Amino acid sequence: MNRYPVWKYAIIVIALLVGAIYTLPNFFGEAPAVQVSAGKATVKVDSTTQARVEQALAAAGIKAEAITRDNNSVKVRLENGDLQLRAKDAIQKALIPDPSDPSYVVALNLLSGSPKWLSALRAAPMYLGLDLRGGVHFMLQVDMQAALTKKAESLAGDLRTTLREKNVRHGGINRNGQAIEVRFRDTPTLEAAKAVLADQFPDLQSVEVPEGTEYKLTATIKPEAARRIQDQALKQNMVTLHNRINELGVAEPVIQQQGLDRIVVQLPGVQDTAKAKDILGRTATLEVRMVDESAEARAAEMGNGPVPFGTERYLERSGQAVIVKKQVILTGDNLTDAQPGFDNQTQEAAVHLTLDAKGSRIFKDITRENVGKRMAILLFEKGKGEVVTAPVIRSEIGGGRVQISGRMTTVEANDVALLLRAGSLAAPMEIIEEFTIGPTLGAENITKGFHSVAWGFAVICAFMAVYYMLFGLFSGVALAVNLLLLVAVLSMLQATLTLPGMAAMALALGMAIDSNVLINERIREELRSGASPQAAINAGYERAWNTIFDSNITTLIAGVALLAFGSGPVRGFAVVHCIGILTSMFSAVFFSRGLVNLWYGRKKKLKTVSIGTVWRPDADGAITKAE
């Protein structure tokens, strides 16, 4: 009746083992480290960068505890703060020969002090949020109307070009805010223009109004298209912010959408608000120029001569010099989209660009006149320019569709497309909220949060042990397992723990013990009704399950609603709250019954159970006490 099969105990043992392994990293604290990340959008952190870091440390006689690399950075974990400062200086000298033009950002950081065997199992501690680690918080307001106005300006230029190509005469095209106004002198021309709009411009809706002897066609962006444009602008701004924040060397920045037009940026560990604001507000621009292929330019590329008059010298990502003309053909303002893909003829990786009407006209003329010559696409940040790519023009390119290909891998094509899309902000942003949390306050918050959870756990366990005796101790052990599994799951998910999250932990303890209270009281009721101890235990767990399940599911629904519609601290609370409900259902019911079955299940002639005072009425109506 009250016995678990072996497979159920196996599940419990495996859960405890996994929980212990993935909880352990949170107890090792953090070790000083140096983080190397890209200082420019065109610089990649790869295995070569890691090798240079290792060589620099070896030359300086510095032994690192661990050197790891992820997609964006190389991290060097060291034994103490003195080695951390020495390592930073050695790495800076090796990677940044010119401090005025740094290609990398070498920043001090903190990494988990977990041993290698835990790291090999991919066991890592939870990340600490801004309120626990300290740092800066910004809320940015995206100017969505500016994004729509920019799109309307682009569509106006495209419409002007299309009407010219279709030989549809008009009396002028003007942009009035986000509306495009076109005048026509007769009805047939108006109808022809409406057909062009319906066929070529699905994002526009039009209304015709007579004006004297003429007709005015007013085209506006459709609501669904406007929402899509605004969503794309917000996402592009978030990608751009991600690229820029890499320069700060922040291990786990939080960049998330809030509402329809706001972005929250949290940078744990960063205390320099001025530098953070400078990077978030930085502008990056794209330029297209022709490559100078004269003999003098070739000599200058090889370093054997001066740069010719009217040209400038820039470097490619590989370090190869390129001499480009000063005349700017196109800028990033003429670029509307960039997507990775493949060359239809050679099946090589390529980047497909889309230009606006003005850019299309210029590009068509330039490519027609310069077939066989090279064209350079440059990205400028902080006044420093780099050549993203310099392809050869194979033929005249019209229609606003441009393809960049040749000697690129699929990964490089994705990187170039991302750079071209996110080189600059899609819409202006304004900082509407900012504050700084010091590291001392963060450490104080950690201490207070830990004490609240620890004292809450201790008092609950003490009360349960006094009130329910041995069954109370079982409940306390189940509560400890619930806390273990909750921390383990949060660590496995690499969740960010915030102060509201710690409050949710304390709440999860109270909710978890509530299930055990229901079970214990149900067992007491069965004993009062005259059931045998074994039957009372079985009935107590079986009949309490429905109540526990219903109450937890309704609470879980509320937590999911907070998770779906909340943001910031509310979302952090909801994550811990939902996971805590799931782990409590496992520990309070499945695990605690396993303990009870292990202790009482093999006793065939069980007469009493240690569950505190049970008041049982006798046949005469008097009350007798039984254990």
C-alpha cells in the first residue's frame, strides 16, 4: 500500500543528484577575470584572438586558471586581483598597439569560481541582476513616428521612379508628414497611377480628392504595414544596441522590449554612466566608394609609396590595405535592407542589398560605368573607417537589388548582412529613465535576500517539526529539496536572479509547505475517523492530491500571466514563481511520500505514526488524545 517501486526511488535519486550538481556552482562565488571583446563591429573574436591572449599571458609569466571563448568574447579567469590587473595590461599591449584606435575592449570582469569538472558538465551559477550586482539602468524611448516618416520618404522616392518608368505623368509628388501627395491633371492618368500603386506598393493605401480641375491622390502607409515597420525598427535598434554594448565588456547585459516603443537596457557591473550613455547614443554610418586601382594606389596598398591625391587608405577585416577614393557614392541612408543568401549562378555565399529609389538610380549609373572595377563598402564608427567588403562589379545593377559575393563563407555573409542592417539606428531614441546601483548596495541586497530566505526556511522547518513531529521533519526535508531543485533549475536555465526573484523564492517556500500541511492534516482526519495508520497515510496523500493540484494550477496560471504580460522586476518574479510551483509539486507530494514510504512502508503491524496530537472523540462523546 505504502511502498514505492524501485524506479520511483531511482527518479528521486537522479533528481537529487542533478539538483546538487547544478546548485553547487552558486556556492563557489566569483573569481577575478579579464574579458576581451570586439571594440568594432567589423572585428571578430575567434580562436586566433584566444591564441594571441594566451601568448601575451605566457610572455608576461602569468598563469591563468582558465581561458574560455564564446561567440563574443575571450574570458581569462585568474587567481587574485593583482594577477587580474597585470593580465589586463599584458593583453592590452598585445592586442591594442594603437590606444587611439582600439580594435578590442579589454575589461575587468568576474567569473564563476566553479571547478573545471563542474564547468565540463556545463554547470554554471545563476546570473545576478542589476539590483544584486550593481550597474546602470536605462529606459529608451524609440521615436516610431520618425521611423514611419523615414519610410514614407523612401516610398515617395520609389513612387517617383516607378511612375517615371511606367510613363505615368503627374503634376508633382510631395510628402506631407507621413502622407505622400501626388497630383494629376486627368482621370485616365489617375487610374493608371492607382493601378501602379496597387501592383507595386502593397504597403500603401490611397484616397483620391478632386482639387479644382486636377486630382490629388493621397497615399498613406497601411496600419498593418506601419506596425511591421515599427516592429522592425525596434528590433533593429535592439540588435544595434547589442553590438555596441559588447564594447563595454558586460558579461550579461539585459536588453529587452517594453511595450510597443520602449527598450530597457540594464548593464550589471558597469558604474560609468557617462561612458554607457556615450556608447548607447553612438552613431555608425555606411559609405560606398570606388576603389582606386591605379599603379600608385597599388603601390600605396603594399606600403611602397604615398597615398595618391584624392584618395584615402583603409583596412579590411583581414588587415589588407585598400585605397579608396574620397568621393562618396552612397550612404547608409540609401540602404533599406540587407539579407544573407547565395549567388544564383555560383551558389556561393552572398549578401543581398535593397536600395531606395535614389540609391537605385545612382547605383545603376555607377555600376554601368565601372564594370570590372572594385567598389568598397565602408563602416565608420567614432570617426574611424573600415572596409567591410570590396567586391568587383560584374555588370550593371539596376532595380535597387544589389548582390555582394566572392570569397565569403555563410557565417561571413550573415555577419556582413548584420553589419549593414544594424550599422546605425533605424529610429532615433531618447533616454527617458536612468539610475545607477552601486556594488555595495548590490552586495547588501544579496545579504538581506539570503537572510530572508534562510530565516524563513528555518522558522518553517522548526514550526513543522514541533507541530507535526516526524512528519514535520519529512516536510522540512521535502522543503529543502524544493529549494535545491528550484536553484538548480534556475542555474540550468541560466536565469538572471533579481531581488524580486529572491522574494519569489521566499514565497515559494510558503506555498510548498502548504501542500505538506494539507497532506498532514488529511492524514490526521483519517486517523480521527478510525482508519489504520497505513490506510490513513495512503488516503491522506491520495485525497489531498486533488486539492494540491487545483490550488497550484490556479496559482501557476496567475504566474504565467505575469510572465507573459509583465516586464522587468515583475517578469523576474514570475519566472521564479512558476518554477517554484512546479518543483514544489514534485517535492511536497512525490518526494515526501517517498520518505514516508521508506520509513513506514515496510512496517506491516504499524500501530501509531508520529504526526503530532490527534484528537479523537470516543463513543460517549468525550475527547481522548492519541498519538
